[in-house]
Amino acid sequence: MTKTTQIAADRAYDEAKTVLPAEVARGVYMRNAPSLAALKLMHLLIGKAGGRMAEPIRHEIRLSDIRKIDGMKNHDRASLTPLFAELSAAVLTHDDPEKMVVTIGGLLDFARIDYRHEVSNDLLVSWYFGGAFREMAEKSCHWAILDRQTVFALSSKYSILLFQHIASLVNLDHVASKTFTVAELRAVLGVPHGKMERWNDVNRFALTPAIAEINQTSRLILTATPNKIGRTVASVTITWAEKPPEGKQEAKRELDRPKVGREARRNGSAETVARAFPSSGSIEFDDHWKALKRAAGCNMDNTMIAEKFRAWCASKGLSLDGRNIEQAFSNFCATVGKV
């Protein structure tokens, strides 16, 4: 069985991708959840180590190389020191139901920032990964391949944690969705204890913005469907699908645009041309709308779903070229579900 470290070694040439052990991607930060900047640093360290991430060796990177990465802050000693403290304090746990073993440990053993040449605006950063992380990486046969440009472009820790978790599931056979209890979803998103205790707050401030950002900047399209018991949301099903080629190209164009204005383009307040839903016929040959349907977990016939959606829009007075027509279609497909 292929090891994660071998996949990482084989992709050492590819600076656009990071291979992350699934055990880490799906891990839950039990306490001291890392901030956005610390998570980006974590991905940088793992990507730099590559196929040698499981070895008990010292890894190094220069400050000048960190500063070359678009999406990373223009770091210096003062900004890096607290981030390494965050990563050292974060506790990662992985539950393996097959082996009936829970592994708990830290990401880092220790790190050093050598600033002897700081006067010339250069530092040498070195670190050793912790024993628990190295054991996870050594034994791992499942991995997530993440687009580094997407990770470094994401603007919240909720987005990064959800993206890496779903990315670790994307290549599993016959798996295109996962249902989380609200408590599990809070843990995956790294929502601190005592914060956002109501589901509506988790959804409004963490989950919905994270999904919107991932859908805008990654190769994936995600949809979340709350599952209720009575009036209470008991769990949430997240479905995903690979975007069609034109969708991936649009995400790449978005990443290549200046970050300024990205949120406005995402929430529709920027002046953009909306994609209109077909006014007649099927969506059989339209990969964009089919991808939205699949991501929502709907398997209705492509002609039937198009006809029913147009009828629904007419009954609600919604325009097929309205600004939120894609979200309306995703929600409609999630409501219809599997036939």
C-alpha cells in the first residue's frame, strides 16, 4: 500500500501542491486551535518537509523564501515567534476506529529562529516535528493533496480547516458526502469552546463563509444541508464535487486576481456578470449546473430537474439570471435530494 510520505516525495517537484497526511487533515485541534496565520505556516512547514516529514531530522527554511509566497504575511522574527508558539501548543488528536486507537500529540517538538543575520534582513528558521505527528505521517496511507495557492489565499481558519478535511475525503471511492453532528462540525472548524454556542451562529459566522470562500477559490464545490430533529439542527451533511474544467479555470483566474475585492466578488456586491440558468431544455450538456446538482446530492434526471427548477422559480417570482440563481439551484437540488 502506497505511503503518504512516498506520495509527498514523488511530488517534491510540484511546488503548487502540498501532500498532507489525512490523519492531520482530519485531525481535531482539541484546544489552542491555531489562528489563520499559524495554519498557513503549518502548511508551509509540511510542504517544505515533503517526503521527509516523518523523519526525526531538522528542517529549515529561510525568511527570504517565506516572503516569496503570495498570501503569507511579510513576516519577520516578531511575527513568526508567536505563530510557532501557537503550533507548539496545538494538540492534535486522531481516532482510528478500525484499530480502536486514539492518538493525541503535538505537531512540533521545537523550533528555532536564528537571527544572527537579521541586520541583512534574513533569518534561518528550523524545526523538528513532534513524535505524534511523525508517527502519523510514517504510518499514513491516506492523504490530502491541497493546492497551495488556495490554502494561502483563504482568509479564515474555518476555511482552511474545512478545506483540508474535505480534500482528504475527495479521492475516496464512492464517497461524495459526509454527515457531521453539530459538535463534530464545531471541532472540525476549530470553533473555540464558549464561542458561537448556537447553531445559527456557527452557520452564519463560520460554516457559510468558509464554504463560500472554498467554492470561490478551489477546485471543489461544497454544499451544506442541515438535518433537523423537530426544529433543532442535529447534524449537517456536506457534499462535494470536482468543478468542471471551466469552473476550475474561473477559480484559478480568481486566485490570480488581486485579493482586494475578492469578498465583494464572492458576496455579489461587486459588479459581475451572473451566470443565467438555461431558460429551456435540459442541463445534460452543461457541466456547471450538473456539478452544482451533484454537489447537492441530487440524482434527478437532468431534464426533469431543469423543468422543475424553472417552474419553482416562476412560482417564486425569481429571475433565471438573478444574482443568486446558482445558490437557489443548489438549495433546490438539496431539497429534492435523491430520487
